[in-house]
Amino acid sequence: MSSLSKPWWSPIVHFLAQTVVGTMIFVIIAGASVSLSLLVHYLESLNVSAFSIMVTTAVEYVILIFDATLFVVDLFITGIKAVKEMLK
């Protein structure tokens, strides 16, 4: 199918589909970070060493920050592609 015969709403649908899938992936990975947070609270109640708690908390933060950064980058790139597709 050539770009001339695509309906006007095609780039919007592609953008929405990419956004929904990207959001689902973000939520799944962020779930790992939330699980680590719950684990940290549980380990604190068991009086696990402060260093172990600190390392686990750091890993939790790194996962969440990296996930959020990649999500924003994905939305930005997807938006650029949608605009380019609309201008064709």
C-alpha cells in the first residue's frame, strides 16, 4: 500500500498503538521496581544489614529511572515518526 492511499488517521493509529504498547512495557518494568520497594520494606522489618537495604534501594531507583527515561525517549521518537508520516 503506497503512502498516498493511506487514510489520514493512519499515523494517529500508529502513534496510539505504539504509545499503548510502550506504556504496557513501562508498567511491567516499573512493577519490578515497586516489587523491590516492597522487598526493601520487608527486609527492613527483618533487620537486614543497612548496606543490603541501601544496595537494593539503589537498584530499585536505577530500574525506575532507566525505565522512565526510555519511556519518554520512546514517546518522543514515536511522536517524530508520526509527524513525519503525516507530512508524507
